[in-house]
Amino acid sequence: MLRTLLTNLRFTADALARVGLRLLIAPINTFDIPGFAFSRTEQALDLLDEVGAGHTWLEYDLHHAQRMEGEMAATLSRHLHRSGHVRLADNPGRHELGKGELNNPFCSRTWTELGTRAGWAANVSTPPPQRRA
């Protein structure tokens, strides 16, 4: 499975690079999607190292990282140079920051500091609307 995943990631990264796009991969937590191929930031970064293409990046999804690793400010700070996109969403339920476990004033200060230093902006992700019966 890993060999197939790496082959597909290399192929996709090369195809995207030819048209000026980059490949992002995101670990998914094992609570929301059990059995996903990789669930932690370090696993995703190891995959990117194996792919070996300079135009592949981590999508740091705060919801998934918080569920699996905690310490989101320290983790993102450590891996910011490998992150091509940051998705903000609180836990539980993928709601906007401040509606769950994460302290909104602290997160706001952290994102401002990290984002200013790195030159990126992050989007706020909210869950899809609930289907009506």
C-alpha cells in the first residue's frame, strides 16, 4: 500500500508541477476517519520526504492535528516551513476557533505571530450543513 501511495504521490506531484501547481497532503485523525493512511504530522512529513519532490507541502489542518497531537502552536511552529496551507477549525466538530477546546485569544495571537513571520494566511473551516431528514 505504501509503495502504491508513494508512486501515486510522485506522479501527481510531477503532473501538478508541470502546470505550476503544488501538491498538498494532510494527515486525517483516526477518530473521524479510522484507518486513514497517515494520521500525524510527522507521518505526512515522512511521506513528503519519501516523495522527494520540492513542490510538495503539508496541509496543516488544526482540527486533525489537535485531535491527534495537541500542542497546536508548538507543532505548527516546528513544521511551519513545510506547511503550504493551514486550515483552522476547532475541536470537537470542526467549528470556528473559540467554539471548542481551543482558546480563541491565544490562537488569534499565535496565528497572527506565525502568519506574519511566515507570510501566509489561514482560512477558517466550518462543518458542512447538516442534512435534513
